[in-house]
Amino acid sequence: MTQDPNDNSSFTVAAGEQATVTLQAVQCNCNTSAAFDGSAVGTQSSDPDVYVFSIAGVSGNGKVFAASCEFLAGDPVTAHYSVQVSGGAGGAFESSSVFMQLPKAEFQLFFTIA
């Protein structure tokens, strides 16, 4: 896996590569949900929430990981989630943090098969 140097939410992966997305809550409770390619993905562990999925397809196919991170009204304005992405064939990266929005903030990561 490699990360686009101009867009830290975009990655290039090998067909069939396993990806891991870790969402770590900072100054808030860890409460997330996610989908990959339109299908719900369950967490492998919680706090941090860890999502693992395989990226199948042919060269040039694009896939999307979409997540929602919940916040509470009592959370400080500096509350956020850190986002880490790693590939089964190598590569570990940080994407942009997800900052507080009530009641939740949503974001996407984009994967292109090499």
C-alpha cells in the first residue's frame, strides 16, 4: 500500500490486499461505524476502533471506506479521532484527523487497485 503524497485520504493497493483502519478517540468516547464498498464493516477491536477488510477487484478499480465518528455535546472543542491506515502487504500511514462536529463527523478513504 502507498499513500498519495498530495491527498492523505487516497491509497494505492494490490488486488486482494488487506487494509486496516484504526480510529483512536482523543478527548471523547470512541463510538464509530463504517462501511467498505457500500457494505457495513464490523470492528475487530474497540477503543481504538479497528476495521479490517480486503480490497478485491482488478487494476484501476476504486473502492471507498466511509466512516462516521460520534461526538457528545459535552466533549471539548479539541476532541477528535486520529486515523491510521495500514496495508497487509506493507505501508502504514496517518490520514487527516476527524475533528468534532455534532452529533457526528463523517469521512472517506479512497483505495485504487494497482
